[in-house]
Amino acid sequence: MRPRRRRAGAGVRPPAAGARPWQGRGRGPTAAGGRDAVALFVAALAVYFATCPDATPYDQYARLAEAVLHGTLSLPVRPPHLEMAEYQGRAYFTNPPGPALLLVPLVWLAQLRPVAAWLATFNDGWPLPLGHVQTALSLLLGAANVACARVALGRIPLTRPAANWGAVLFGFGSIHWYHATIGSVWYLAQIVHAAAMWLLMVELLGRARPVLLGAALALAFWCRLETAVAVPFVLVACPERWLHPMTDELVPRPRWRWLVAFAAPLVLVLVLNSAYNWVRFGVLGNAAYEVLIAKGRGDPLFPMGHLHWSYWERHVHVLFKALPIFLEEFPWVVPSVGGTAIWITTPAFVYALRAPWDRLTGACWLGIALFMGVLLMHGGTGMTQFGYRFALDFYPLLVILTLRGMDRPIRWWHAALIAVSVAVNAWGVFVLNILSIQRL
């Protein structure tokens, strides 16, 4: 009796959905993913607009955009409520200028005669409402970040429900919601940085074209200068892009063409940043913070200068130990504007610890560690804020880890934990934006 031929692959158990190793190439965009991203953008924009308290008075980026349109990089006099570096009779903007460059076309459009006339009517006859323009960019980019999160998560790949829940987690279950609705100079830098990081992830999980990867990192750098340390994250995440396959070599040969294309936007932004500082202060480094700290008797937040290792305890306290404030009257519990621990603001992040260990997971944890290595040395901890806003620098990486840790596939308890995170952030937005209760 002839034995039956065994079918290829029979008897071999397929790997669990949650154990899918990262192969270095993500899934391409799908029609369903595009529709989901558009729907999430519309929903996020509606929620962010509805919960936005008002236009920000801290409109330094919009003022810098207006100054650029008039051919200067400074103001003749510092408005009394704005944080600016005063040097040789001029008032200079301290933050990196990346978001201001995005505002230049919006401010130019707002200055056109018919638009300016309408805005003056809208603003009770006052001149161009720069704070409204800056806040509008924050709302639009904040909603776009949610859509980009959906696109990036769909390329890992994750299941469609997991990718959607991940976008909800980032857009509504994290402190991104609150900071996107404010639009101030400090928060807008975080929102534009998040946009650049999500664009980086979309490209990295897709075709990984080196010029676009470098351009995304360059934009993130000109929002938050510590992003320079994120270069190793990209290289670890996609070594097959910049290294030749090994044949008989002991050490793989680099693809120099890819590396040069990746480095070109980064070198360009470093040159532009040096030129920006040279024109303002006559030095190549970013002297604006030093000028600001040195003014008068100095800032007590920075007794050891702008960056020093001794500041780490402040950040660890805000990131892991800071608790809400309890009151004897409604609403009984309010977030401290000094900060609230990350396990309170987004408890779902605990699942990042369960992400399958592969190259993508290792690269994400490396990126988080590199960011934290710089953030822990900063003299300030980000207040005023909801949560620990500096962590927004690496939230895209943390969201990816979290959803990879959940998607086995995603279960009801995962969705419930994301819903709890959404409820916590809705509480924070309600107290800070709607009730306008700010306690330290």
C-alpha cells in the first residue's frame, strides 16, 4: 500500500499573530487604511477644535514668521509676556525655528488684503490675530498626526482593528490631545516634532527612502534639537537598507550612496542652524537659551546651566511619581500642571513591555533611551503641562511598541485599557481647558 504524499507545510503550526517578527519591510498602504486615516483626521480635528480653550497668547512662532516675511529674525522690543532672548538691543526667539517656517505661508496668506480684512472683522477690529494662526496650525497638525499614526501602524503590519485602536490611543488616549489644543510656542514645537516623527515612521515602515528619512529627522531636529540623537534609531531599524548583504566578508560593506542621501538633509539643517545662530549672536551653537538664562541674576531652574546630569531626579519624579491633586470640592481630582506620571495619563503604555523582541522593538527602545538620555539632563521638566510633555518626543515609538505588545490579535481588555487612557486624558482636557483649573 503506497503511503499518501504529505502536503507541503502540513502539520506545521503557523506562528501566533502577536509573534510576527519584523522583516524590515512593512505592508503597503491599503484603501481601508486610507479611509480610516481620513476618518480619524476629521474626528480628531473636530474634538481638538471643540476642546481648544482659545488662541494662545504665546505666539512667538507666528511672530517669527511675520518677522521673516519682513526680512528680519528679531523684534525691536520684547513683548512683556513673551519669553525671548534680549541681545544688543533686539529681542530674539529662543526656540528652534522649524514650526515658524511652516507658519510663514499661513501668515503671508493672512496678510493678503481681503483675508486680512475678514480677520480684522473676526478679531473685533484688531490687527492680524497671530495667536489664532499659530493655534490653527497646532489643531491641524495635531489631527494630521492621528492620521499619520494610523498609516504608520498599518504598515508594521498590525491588524486593522489594532492600527485603528493605536491611532485612538495616540490621538485621544495620550497627552498629545491636550497639547495639540493649546498652540503655545512650547507645545507647538512638540506637535510639529510629533508630525515629523510620524512621517519618519511612515517612510521607515514603507520604502525607507533615505532623503525622506533624513528630511523628516531634519524637521524634527529644527523643532527639538535633542532629536539629533535619534539617528542610530533609524540605522538600527533598517540595516538592510544601508549595508550590503554579507557574502564572505567579516564586516558588511556600507551602501555609501544611501548613507550620503540620508545624511544630506541632516547636514543641511545643521548648517542652517549654525548660520541662524551666527547671524543672531555671532556663534555657531544655539546661544539663545544661554542668553536667556544669563539675563539678570539667572534662572533658578538652571543652577548648573542649561544641561547637566544632576537634573535627572526632577524628570524621573514627573515621569513616574507625580500624582494628581485632590480637592474637597468639584471636580475633586485635578492634574498638577507641574506634571502627572505617565502610568496615570496613559496606562495602556504598559503593553510596550510585551512587544515581541525583534529588530524593530530593539530600535524603538534604543530611540527612547537616546531621547531620555538628553531629556534627563535638561534643567526644566516641561511645566506647565499635562503629564510629562517632553516624552512626546518618543511617543510615536512608544505607541508602536504598545500596539505590537497588544496585537495577538487585540482583545477586549486591550481596548478597555485604551478606553481608560482616553477617559483619563478627557478628564485632563476637561479640567484644564474647559474648567480652566490649573493647580501646581
